[in-house]
Amino acid sequence: MLNLDPRRARWIRLRMGILCGAMGIALGGFVSSAYRVQVEDGAEWRETAERQRQRRLHVEPKRGTVFDRNGTALAVSIEVPSVSADVVEMLHAAETPDAQAAVIRDASLRIAAALSLPQDEVYEKLQNKRRFVWLKRRISGDETALIRDLGDAHKTPRPILGLNIEGEGHRYYPGRELAGTVLGFVAPDGSGKDGLELALDDELRGHVEELSGLRDRSGHLLFSQANTQADALAGHDVTLTLDEGIQHIAESELDAAQSTYETKGGALVVMDPQTGEVLALASTPGYNPNDYGASDVDARRDRAVTDRFEPGSVMKVFTIAGALAAGTLSPTEQIFCEHGIYKVGPVTIHDTHLNDWLTPTQILAKSSNIGALKIGLKLGESGLYATFRRFGFGEPTGVPLPGEAAGVLRPRSRPWFDVETANASFGQGVSVTAIQLATAFAAIANGGKLLEPQLVKKITDARGETIKENTTHVRRESVPPGVARMLSEMLVAVTEEGGTAVEAAVPGFRVAGKTATAQKVDPATGKYSSDKFTSSFVGFVPAEHPRLVVAVVLDEPMIGHYGGDLAGPVFRRVAEQSLRYLGVTPSTPAAKLATVTRADDPADQTIAAVESSGAPPANTSIVPTQQLAPLGPDAVRVPDLTGMGARDAASAILGAGLVPEIEGSGRVSKQNPAAGSAAAKGSSVRLVFEPAS
Amino acid sequence: MIPTLFPAGKGRSTHPPGNLKNKRVELVAPLDARPDAARIHAAIDPVLAAVVVALIGFGVVMVYSASAVQATVQYHDPQYFLKRQVGYAIASLLVFFGLSHIDYHRLYKLTYPVLAGVGLLLLLCVIGFGHSGGGATRWLSIGPVHVQPAEMAKLALVVWLAYSLAKKAERVKSFTVGFLPHLLVAGLFMLLCMKQPDFGSAVVLLLLTFTLLFVAGAKVGYILGASILGAALGAAAIRFREYRYERYLAWLNMDQHKQDLAYQPFQSVMAFGSGGPFGVGLGHGLQTLYLPEAHNDFVAAIVGEELGFIGVACLCAAYLLLVTRGVRASLRAPDDYGSYLAFGISAMFGVQALVNLAVALAILPTKGLTLPFVSFGGSSLLVNAAAAGILLNISRQGPPAPEDAVTPDAPPVKPAKFAKKHMQDTPIQQPLPIPDLPNEVAG
């Protein structure tokens, strides 16, 4: 410009100036817009952006697995792939409507073929041009591969953009009904709804919010770092104290009892009395959490924990324990049982068996109400109440399951009147749960320590590091160890000849336990019903060094009602199979007695009495079967059991190294495999019982 | 309408007469007021050079920050785009400094070959040799290299317009000689761009054409008329292409369309906004997860998010400085050709930057224009660097400080010192009394 005519140069400068001014104004406009957006409205936009990230990032982490004590998975989450489409992304390359329509037509055709869906359906979904639409949920592995190929530029000349495969968590219970009431289930939104799934939801579920910002607009994880983080955020794994094998035994026996006695329901607890670990927790009717929708709400609760009932005679054990500990009763004392009829205040109490003079051992063995109430009244209202409390009644045991009932000791929230004390002495007018009974019996079995029942053994995070490990927790001493030992020996009499629960005796072991047959209160009349009962048996085995406490509660059996007849055999079969499962060798009672007897033990005389009267269970049937030569190292010959009673048949089967599967009651009418055939050691033999005609 | 032709050297009082024999081409003054050979290698405008280098470097950083996510997803290599951009940056710096050593007067011989070549490339692109991507056919594959002819078209058109307008000088005011041919060539280029479709480049080409015609003295009436015509055609192009009209409507009602058609601009504004005054910090932006092609046309949004308003303001200041130094070179250019060329190139930077920034802030509808020097892309970066190299060369040929003229062979002076000297420059051109203005200009 320097060489120009100055006039022209000035004009050019002027025009340049005008243009520069225009650009300057535009720049100023932009900067002021930027100021408005960034400085004035910045916080608002930031919030919007934050919301966008959070909303899109809500993807559930993998739920933790629930294992039994041996590492068998009881509840697992599996990622079921689902395919979704981002249609805006799919149409990224097509700008004109014609091109877009062509892309959608082509994509719907190919997607429909890959997912075996009708093309119209896919076309409809894509037609809306949404940023997110589910195409098909829960697709198979083949479909996943086909969809991947459709989006892969290396596999197909025209890749379809915007197809996303996401894993959706699906809860699966491999054992189906097994421990269903304990485990609970998970709702489709990923929250635990019952049982441990609800109680441990926080641990199992993991955390979502910390993942924000690490997923892109289609919800994909972007960095491998995020994957490891997802691992850390995944739910914790829970190892239970339950043993799948014992749980299975407990459930099948309880089911068998339900069909045999036509009970309304039942609960069964197997516990290790030394540690308080719950080995099995069964409840009938159960349900399959894989298909929880098909079950009745009533079937889903764990009756061992949630249902309280009047325990009946089983409470006599604790009445006597309290009296022995307080010194108001001596183990050899003879108590006059009034020949079966006794009046406390206005109420007349009856005994089923008419007795005159009984020792505490005999009161337990014959289950005398009058004997128990006399001991209870002598112990006194406050003493009895305190004893029950010391054994954990009237308070939750602390087992981590939702809806645990505490039970009620003083229903009217005031000290008992004498009649009530008398009733409470033999378990009327109070309510307890099955898990409380098992825990209280464990206290007797382990020398007086009331433990908290353990259901969760440990919790580990997704990388295998232990977050929490539960150990045995002693709540308090219920009774001194001496009293507990003495009581154990007294309770053995219940399952021996002359006791109320000979059916509960396990061949080869000494069983300590107590039956109970409690009349239920009819809600219509408010009085005890004459035909509705709760039959129960709680015991532990082996009596001298207890490995298992088993509490069996049968609600409203229709066929028979005596606890000894109904719950006793259930106890026996569960204990028998569980001991076998655990590899506990049968002991002769005499050999074991020596270890229990001690010079300074106040129970000496009781033990002597037990020893003299004790007729150990007959195991004669075992001997002949064992003499049969096995066919191979792991094969045994199936004994002939036809016509045998349940107890003998079971002994024979167990003696042969097989597991009985019992159906019906009475005498063996059929068996499978047939007698004399070969069977693998440890396999089960199905026995069909029919009442003897 | 009287052409005012000056003999060479007459307009320049400082022109050393001894160098006149070096001239190879005899031309009329507006096109070829060639300085002496020594001035071609005189010191560059250090501010201009520094701004360009800084913008290229800044671009590399921002491309990495904006593309790492997409690169990881698409190529499993977070540095995929970074590596390429670094390569382009090195090449473009070589082009930039290389061209600054070549006298821009030599370019006019290349004007027509380049114009024809670029026209041919655009044509090839449109008639089916193009490489599709991002919804348009904007690339040509030459072996492994993908070139974008529309980027070249901008520079080619500026170079041609500067040459043609300088050559025609006063005849620019005429419609048939000065106005129509330029508009026809530009119109042809625009048509080819629209066909790809690349509406944004077409608009930039039109703006550059009008800018240079206006500066060179074309009648304002013609420009206004053509503008109205262009606006009408543009409106028709939008109205009768359904997808463009939809986009336009989506831009008008962004809130309703933030999930579909206005997704990109909406996310872009969100990125700006969430940056706030000071930004979330380099590499900490999260909108890259939501903003498709963030390293390309929407890199400004990531600048806004990560560096905040401060960063955006600094970026604007850098472009302001770039254009200012470009206009300064234009004003100081030794002849019309250089002057028009420098102004056209400066306007090219300014217009592209403004349009891109305005699109990123959703002030204008989505166009598909790059942010000069900063956006990812080899074609754009190399073409802009070439343009900047020419600009740098023009800046060299400005009037020297007195001592420069005396000692042309003196070693290069330190840039800072050099800059100071230029600041102290006294106007060489004496203000002359102008008796009356030419009617043509006023019309």
C-alpha cells in the first residue's frame, strides 16, 4: 500500500478498518457470550453436566456371592448381556433423511437377523431415533458375538454404529430351594428383598456413585483403571456358616416330616454348640428364590427366626437348670408329683403319665408338669424369669436375618402371678423361637456359655481381602459349667428306655434332649386348642462332647402330636446323617462315660443312675451287614430292609455306608436299589414306609 | 474508472534504486513493487511468528486432552490423535518457516495452477472419488494421506483474489471486469463445497471474497446486492434441504432438541459453562465423554471447560493479536498484491476462528469449520501454516527501520529489539492533501 496513490490508500485503509471493526465487534460479542455462559451461568451448567454424568452412570456393580462354609456358591450374580442401540450414533454418518432411512432399514434388517426378532419390531424401535433403546434383553452368547461382529469394521464392510452390549446383573440360586428362606431374593432393581439378601444388602450390593465420569455417553467403561475400580466397588462376598450338606439333610427331613405328619409348617436349626455357628437353618414350606414370584409370601419367611410359639415342656430343662444353679433343687431330690393332678390357685394341672415321686432326671424323662412347676415355684418368680433371660429367651439372638422375633416371657409386662410362674415352669404362657431354643441348648451343651448364633462366617471384598470375620461371641454364662454337665446327663435319660423320646436316640451315640408338645392357643377362643399342637424336640449329640445341637419344631401336625413321636425321629435322622456327614465316629456309651465322670462332679449320682438304667441303642443289625463282602473298594451291598421299622432300617442303611432317604411312616415296604444289589458307598437308598396292616 | 498506474519504485521513497536490475518480471506497480533481495531475508515479525507457534503448540495439547477418550475407545491408544497432530505440527512449522523465506511475489505465477488444481480436487471429491466421513465427502485419499480440498480452496481463493484484484487495480470498480469474474470463480468453489456438503466452507469462501472485493474497492452496491442474493440462496439452501432446515430449527429451539439434533452444540455449551471462570484444569475435562469429535470442530469447548473463561479470553486475545499483526503486515506491505494477500489471509484466520468459536458456543448453527491451528487435522493445519508463512514473508517486506536499510547484510537483530524498533517507526508515507474523492469510491 506504500506505493499507492495516497487517496486510494486511505480508502483501502478505511475499508480495512471497517472490516476489522466488524470482526472486533464479533469477537467482543463472542467474549461477552462466553462470559455470560461461563462466569454468570457457569455453576448452573456445571450442575447440568454433573447430573448428566450421574444419570447415565447409574449402573449396578456386580452383587457379591453367598457361599456356604465350604465355599459352595449358594447365591451368585451372573452378568446377562443385553443389547441396546444409540440411534443418534447409528445415524452419525447419514445426514440426509433418505440416507438415514436407508441406514435404519439396513440396520434393522441385519439386527433382526442376528437377534432373531421380527424386522418390523426392530425398525419401530430405531425409527424413534432415540439415544437409548433396548433392542433385546438377556441375549445368548451367539447373539452377543453376532452383534459384536455387526459393529466391528474389520468383520463387516458396513459396520452398524451405536450398538452397545451391557451386562445386566441377574441373581441365580444354584441350590434352588436350598436355604431359600435364609438367603431371600433380589428384586429386579437390584435390592435384596428378604433373608440375608436384605439383611446384608449393603455389603452384597457394592457402591455405584464413585464411578461417575468414567463412562462415556453410551454408558461404556472407558479406562482399564475403571475396570479395576469396578472390581473394588463390586459387592462383597459373604461366606456363611451354613453347611450345604447339613442344610440339605435338614431340609429334606423337614420336608419328609411335613408330608408324613401333614404339618402346617416347620423349622429346624442345626448349630455347633461350641462356636454358635449355625450349620443349617431350615423352614417349611420353603420356596425357590429363582422364581420367588411363584411362591406365597407366607412361605418365604424363615420360621426358625421369625415365628414364636409356646415351647411347652422343653422349658422344664431351663426351670431345672435355674433351680440347680440357685441351689433350690438338688439333683437327687425326690419330688412328689401328686399322682398327676395338682391345683395351683384356681387352676388344675394334669400330667399325662401319673407319677408319685420323681427325681429331676425322671421329671425330665417323663416330662412331668407337676414336678416342673413345683421346682419352678420353689425357685420363685424372679428366679425363673431371670433364668429364662440368662438362656437368651425374651431377646433376639442377634442372628443377622430380618424380622427376628424376640419371644415374650412376661406377656403382660408385669411379674407373673403364681399360676403364671407355674405355667411358665413347663413352658406355657411364654413364647420362644426355634433359634432361641437351639442357642439355649447349645449353652447347656457347651458348659453354660450362651453364644450368639453365627450365620455369617466372613465377608470378603471382590479382590478376596477379608473385610470382616466373625468369631464366637459369648453373651453371658447361663449356668455354671457343673450344672450344665449335670443337666446334659439328665437329658440323656429322655432318649433312653422309659423316656419320652426313645425315637430320638441315634444309634451309636448318646443323645441329650427334650421333647415338647404344646397346645396352641386358638385365636378364635383365646383358649388352648384341643387339636392344634406344636411338637418339638431339641437336643444335642454326642451328649458327652456335643458336636451338634438340633432343634426341630413342627407346627400343627395333623397325624399324631407328641413331640417324642413326631419331632424325635426327625431329630434322629438329621443328627444321624449330619454326624455321618461330618465323619463323627460312633462311640460306645460306656467308654465315653468315664471321661465325663469326675470325682467332684455333683452329677455323679445322676450319672450312676443313668448308667445303671441305660440300655444303649441296639446296633446288632449293623454287624451282619458289615460282614457282607463289599464288591469293590467303594461299593457295598444293599441290605434287605423289608418289614423293618424306620429306626432299624436307618441303622442298617447307615451301617452299610449308605444314606437313607425316607418316605412315609410305618414299616419298609419298598426299597431302591433292591436288596443284594451293589451301590456306591455314600449313595442314597430310597425307603418307602407304609403303616403295618 | 481511470486506472492509476505507477511506475515501479515511484511510490516507494525508500526503494534502493540499485536493486531494480534484480527484477525478473516487469509489472505495473500495484502488483510488483518488489523490494531488494536483502529485504526478503530481513527479520520476521516476531510477534506474528510467536503467536502462530504458540497456537500450534496449544493445539497439540488441547487435541490430546480432547481426544484421549475417543482414541482409547476407537483405537485403544490414548495418544492416537496426539501422535498424528504432533506430526502435522512439525510439518506445518517447517512449511511455516520455509514459506516465510520465499518471496511472496513468486506466488503469483503459481496462482492459476494452484487455483485450477484445487478446483480439480474439489471436483474429484464431489464426483465420487471422495472419502466419506462424518456425514460428508470432504476428503480425498492420496495413498495413505487424506486431504481436504475445501481447506486448500480458502487459501487458493485468497491468493488468486489478491493477485487478480491487485492486477486489475482501479478496474475493480467495474462490474464486468472487477466484480463478476471473482464472484463466478468463488461461486463455483462454493457450489463444489456445498455439494460435499460443506456449508461452512462455502460461507467462509463467500465472506473472504466479499472482504477482499470490498477492500480492493469494489462498489459497495454490488457487494450489497450480491450479499442479498447470497443470503437468499443460502436461506433457500437451508429451507429446501430438510436436514439443514431441521438443524436450523434445532439450533433455534436447542432445549427441545438437546438429545438429538442439537446434541453436539448443547454439550458444547455445557462444556463451556461447566468450565466456569477458571476451568476444571487441563486434562480434567469430562465433557470429552459426551461431546463427539471434541478434538475437531469443538476443541474450543474443551478449552472452555478445562481452562475456563480465562483460557477462552486468552485464546481470543491470541487470535486478535494474530489478525492485528496480519493487518499490520498488510498495511506495511510494499504493494497492493502483498497488502491484499496479507489482509485476505488475516481475514481467513479471523473469520474461521470467529465462526468456529461462535458455533461452539451455539451462537451459530453447526458448520463443520475448524479452529485454525488448534483443531485436529492435517489439511487444515498445513494450509493455515502455509498461509501464516506467506503472511510472515509479507511482514518481512514492510518498510525497514533506517539502520536496516543502511546495513542490509547486518546479522539478524534480536526479535525483541527488532519489535521495539518497529514500534518506533515513523510513518513513511507523508500525509498528502486530498483535494477531492473519486466518485466511484463514494458510489
